[in-house]
Amino acid sequence: MACQMRCAYCQLRRLRNPSARDDLTAEEIGRLVAHLVCRHGLTKVRLTGGDPTARRDLLTIIKRLGVIAGLRDLAMTTNGLTLYKSIRKMSKNNPKRPEKIAQYQFKNPF
């Protein structure tokens, strides 16, 4: 996913393969997760890598994943730079964990 920071963590794939297609579409993400839930028993998803809040279609992705039967947990990791603009919308559209959409934003990883 896109990110404003351009740090090595999120850009590693692009550095290894500059011609790689950037991101899956919201539809592709929905189909992939639905397949993994139905066929392989996936129950948890975390949106990450770049920053999911940099995507214009983030709410669409959350809505698509939020209605998948069998998916119990939907979380997100972000750098928090644009989070303030949309946290209420994301929380309302995440029926899996509306109270925890920003739980990991400010947690010290060390």
C-alpha cells in the first residue's frame, strides 16, 4: 500500500523489483480475503504495508472485508499521519473491531 514516509520497511519490495505492480484493488483484496476465509479458515486480517490510510479506497476495503462471514478480526497498522481525518468513518465501517481501529497506532514497537 502507498505510504507518505518512503521508509525501507514499506519500500523494500519496490527496491527489489521497481516494475512491480503497486497495490491490489479493493475488489481484488475483497476476493482474496473472502477466498482465504472460506477455503483456508482465515479469521484475522491486518491492513498494513505502506500506510493503508494513504489509500483513497480504504473505506471501501474496510466495508468489503467487514461483511465477510467468518472473518472475526479486522485491524490496521498505520504511521498515523492522516489517521485523524478518517478514524470515525473507519470505526463505523469496521463491525469486527470498531473500538480498536487505532489500537496499534501509537504503541512503542521496542
